[in-house]
Amino acid sequence: MSRKLTVVLLAMIVLAGAMSLKTAVVAHSDGSVIVAHGGAPLPPTPWKHGGAPLPPTPWKHGGAPLPPTPWK
């Protein structure tokens, strides 16, 4: 029984040390998260248009004439 308790105690000490080390590293960092991008390409940015045409702007008139102004 003593050997099992020693192993459990040793595992708890190792895990507690790892958690405290993680907390100390996070507290002294600048807030950036390190993420490894392996061989995978980065995802596309949502504000870039690929080969698709741009949608029409709502404030542009096409081939229609402008409506008459009421103060002319």
C-alpha cells in the first residue's frame, strides 16, 4: 500500500509543478499564444476576394438616368 501511495503522491507533485510552471509562464508573457502551423496552409482571410467579381455598390446608378431633383 505504501508503494502505491508513493506513486500517487509523486504523480500529484509532478502535475502540480507543471501547472504552477504554466501559470508562471502565462503570467510573465505578453499575452500571445504560440501556435505551431505545421505543413498546413493558412486559412484564407475573409476580406479578400478571390476570382469572384465584387458585388455592386448600392449607391451607384447603372445605366439608368438620375431621378430629377425637386429643387431645380
